[in-house]
Amino acid sequence: SQAYVHFVQTPRAKPRAEEAGTSGMCTMAAVPVMDFESGRVRGVLYGGSLINRNYALVDYIRDAIFEEKEYEGREFGTVTIFQWDVRISTNVLREDGARAIGTRVSEEVYRRVLEERKAWLERAFVVHDWYISAYKPIFDPNHNVIGILYVGILEDKYIDIRNGILLSLLLPVTIGVVIVLVFSYALSRDLSHPVRKLVCGTQKIASGDLDYRISGKAKYLEIEQLTDYFNHMAQALKEREEELRETNENLLRVNRNYMEMLGFVSHEMKNPLTNMLMSAYSLRDGIVGELTEKQKIMASILVRSCERLQDMIKNYLDLSRIEKGELETHKQVVDFETHIFSPVLDEIKGQLKSKGMKVIRKIPDLYKVKADPDLLKIIIENLLINAIKYGKDKGEIRIEAGENDKNWQISVWNEGEGIPSDEFPHLFSRFTRLKTEKSKREKGSGLGLFITKEMVEKQGGRIWVESKEGQWTRFSFVLPKENKKNR
């Protein structure tokens, strides 16, 4: 409710189709939580404050800048924070005395500040009065303009002073005009000069110059205090940026050490596990002697466990290469049937036999693809293993291949319970596992599809999924025929 704003039709404002908005603008801050014994970062305290209808903020700024509060029942000095072109926190009042929330900035200020991203330091029409104004765009952390900071002085007071002097002093009219002009210029200079310095300072800070400070003494104590607050803010931002940079460097170092350890351990386990798996196959298939039914069941469980562990080790090795930026592509023209599909099929035939599944291939004769053969093998193996894990026992797996003028396309289809459509957006994320009953029974690392997607995109391609719940699932990917720059 605090963020809701009804847009009010405002004279001289740019037309707007919407009638209301519910989005809000916040100030955010984050500080590290330290372990004083070890000196390490244990967490982050993150908080924010909604600016919408935060009248204390704009009133504080107004009171800090302007000594005079009202003129003829109207606010003399006003401060406003705009979200885009709509007032969300202000001490500008409407004719009924309510704060002018929902009124909008004039079209000429809109063009200058929001579209051209420049400050406005001129007269401006504010709701229903003219003000001597300063408008400055507000940027988000990505340097996108999201609103405007406004400070203004009611112009009517100075107009009334001028008119009063002209009417009451007809004879010394020339002297009176000179006095008014000099007084107005001096006063506006005293007020606008510090504002300009603050605007310049915010521009410097926004551009990344955290060493910039505002120097010199201000004529008014409140402006000098505001300048001091600005300098303190800049110093705090600089210190926090240095802390964040140091924290990021530590995180990168820890992650690098983690990935190196992960790759080392996975590599060391690969050969012993292969020997274990071959021995388990021999035991299950009766090569070393006939087994009882209970022994066959236990041998099958051992085979499945070794296969699952082997898949996880392969995935962790591939993840280590991806995270360390060691995933390189060396494209060449390969015969898909001879150099890719058949070798992969030989490697997974034990898993196919365990599930009683058969593979139907629909691959054109002499089908050739220009790709990295090592990465393409991993892609096909991951998709086939995925089909075996989550496909229907004793069901079909189909692999199809084709091409057009721009791409080679390959797909892997399997019978099974399918994938809910609401799972599609997260399917290719790391450590993601489906929430279906079949997925709960099948163990895995949740990395296979993430690695597959990375390897497809590394070669300039894309991958997607189609499914009909309770019936089938199809994973398809394309690789471009034209060379594309690697990511």
C-alpha cells in the first residue's frame, strides 16, 4: 500500500497511459558480518528502506537546506524524489493541502533529465507553481535512470518583492529594479552554487570516482552540514567498495581451490571405479561363475551404484573444466555414426541392458557434423544416460539427426513419465533435479543437463526440451554450420 501510487493528471506533464503503479524505489545497503576470532566473513547483513511516501527523508533535506518554510501559505523550499516521472516522496503540496504524490514532472524536464540523462538547473513548473529548480537523474547500480532528485525555491516570493517595489516606489523605480536584481542574483547564487557542487559531486560518485570530495565553506550552516554528510557518504562508499573487492577476491580464491580439489579427487577416483565397474559387470553376468538369485540381485545393485558413481565423477570433472575456464573447442568434420554415436553406445550398453531398453536410431547415411568430437560425445552420452535413468524400463530410446541450410539438429527421445512444463525454466541449471517420483528414485548430481547446455552453447548452438507428461520426453539441440565466436 505504501508503494501504490495513483497517477494524477498534471499540467505541462507528458501524457501517460497508465492510471496507477505499484512498483517502489528503495535505498539498499549491505555490510559483512565478521568472525572476530578468525577475522573471516561469516555472512552479510542486507537491508533496505522504501522511499515511496517516506516524507521524513524529503522533509529532512528541505529543513537542512532552506531556512524559510512557507510563503503565503505555500511551501517556500521543496524537495521531491521521483520514480521515473512520478512523485513518490515530496513536500510539494496540492491545492487541497495534501502532498502531491502521483503528480508528474513537466515534459521539458522529462526530456532533459530522463531521456537526455542530464541535470536541469532552471525555472520549472511544479504541479501548479513555478520554482527555481534543480533536477538530477537518479541512477540504479547498473547506471540506468530510475528517477529524479528535485530541489526548488518558490519563484513567487521574488516576483512579489519585485512588483511591490515597482508599485510603491515609482520615482526610484530604476534603483529599485537594480536592487531587486542584485538581491535576487546574490540569493540565487548563494543557494544554487552549493546545489551545483552537490550535483557535480553526485555525478562524480555515480561515475565511479569515489575519491571525489566537495571542498570549501558554505555560506549557510545547513548546506555546509549537507556537504559534510556527502563527503562522509563518499568515504563510506569507498571503504565498502574496498571491502567488497577484498571479499570477492577471497571468494574467487576459495572457489578456485575448491574446483582444483574437485577435479583432482574426481580424476583419482576414475580409474579405480572403472575397474570396479568391469568387475561388477563380470560378476552380474556370471562370467566368474554362476550366481544364486539373491547374489544376482546384489550384483545388479552393485552395478547400478558403480554406474551412478561413474556418471557423477564424469560430471564433476566436466564441471571443474567449465568453472576453471578450461573448456575449449576444436571443431572438425566427424562422421556422427562412426566417431560419436557408436563409441558412446558401446560405453552405455551395460546400463541399457540393466534397464532392458532398446535404442532406435534414425540417422542419415554418412551423416557428418562439424563440431568438437570430445564435447559432442559428452553431449550425446549425457542425453542418452538421462533417457536411460528417467525413461520407461524396457522402453524405447530414439536418436534422430537431420540438417538444414543453417544447422545440424540432433534429438534424443524416450518413453517415460515426462517432465512437467513448469520445470522447463530450471531444467538446465546446475544441481537441479526434477521433483517427479521417478527422479526421487534415481540418484544423481544434478549436473548432467547443465554441462550439456554449456557444451552446446560453447560451440555456438542451443538446446531445448519438449515433453508430454505420462508419455515421452525429447531433448533437442542444434549446432550452427557457420563459424560463430565462442563464448
